[in-house]
Amino acid sequence: MKVIKDTKKELEIEITGETHSLCNTIRKTLMEDEDVEAAAYVTEHPIIGEPKLVVKAKNPKKSLKLAAETVKARCDELQNLINASEDEK
């Protein structure tokens, strides 16, 4: 990741090597946080562009960290459900 803009209430980062899947998941999770005013991402070129995520919040770094932890926990929960389902077979 590369930080493009970092102010008290706004954070813009470039997320190298990722696609809409991760960016949209993080964006949606960020919007669940009541401290987040806005969260969006854009990929300037569909083939060679890297997504840029913008977060406007009371504390954008804290909100981004919380969103990342939430996404990880949800992925872990899904993995556990898949494993349990396979064990039942």
C-alpha cells in the first residue's frame, strides 16, 4: 500500500495488486462504522490502474484498521463454517 493523502480527517491510499473484491468489501465495512463520513475507491484505468481508497472519518486510520480486522474476522468465520461443513461429510 502507498499513502497518497493523510490528514486528520481524510486518508487516501493506493492498494497495489488488489481488485474490486477487496476494495468494495473494505469500503462497505467502513460504511458500517458510525465515525465514517464517507468511504469510496476508484481505479483510474481498468487494466493498469491500481485502486485508490479514500476514507473520510473522525479518525480514518483507526476506522480503516477496524474495518480490516472486521473483514479478517468474517473471513475466519466463513473458513470455520466451510471446515465444519466438510467435517460433517
